[in-house]
Amino acid sequence: MSHFVTARAAPLALLVAAGSLGCVLGAGVAGAETVNADAPSRVVRYSTEALTSNDGLQDLYRRIQFAAKQVCPASYSRDLHANDLVKACRQQAITNAIHQINNSQLAALHASSSKNG
């Protein structure tokens, strides 16, 4: 099962996949180039109009973040390494989604949000 944008007329669908989630679950480390077919995923639907306004971009970015939290759930652990893996998983899922959409304004929003924490 591939984890890439599913092209549709409108609205488009984006599959947010946690390719590196295997390392969080202890099932093995998935490299940046590979996608774990068993990894949880969520579809975030958006229209092309969402990419044309600041409000639309903000809303889409929030929904991508929410989907990343679903596919990379918090560990509720005192283990700092496990917590770091969850953060890295979420960041990678968001980055992959932004890359799939290929919109410079959304990428700039992500870069700005990543800098600010």
C-alpha cells in the first residue's frame, strides 16, 4: 500500500503516513525512503481553494498536525527517548504531507511553525 497523494478532481485527498512509526512501536526502524505499509495513516481532504487563502492554509495545516498526532500517538511515558521518537514521528508525518502537497505557502507556514516550536 503506497502512502502518497491520491489525485481526485476536487476535493483532493492527501494520505498522511507515519513511515517511521515502526521505531516507536519497536517493530523496526523504517528509513526515510521507505514506507511501512502497516503504519497507521489518515487521509486529510482538502480542496485546491484551501491553498489560495491564508485561512485555508492555516486550517489545512492544523488538520495535518491533528492527523500526525493520530498516527503518532503520545506515549505518556517518562522515557524521554520514547517521547523524542513520538515527536520525530509527528514531524516526519507532517513534513511528508507538506512535501506531497507541494505548495510553497504551506511549506513556508510549516517552516515558520517548526522554528517556533
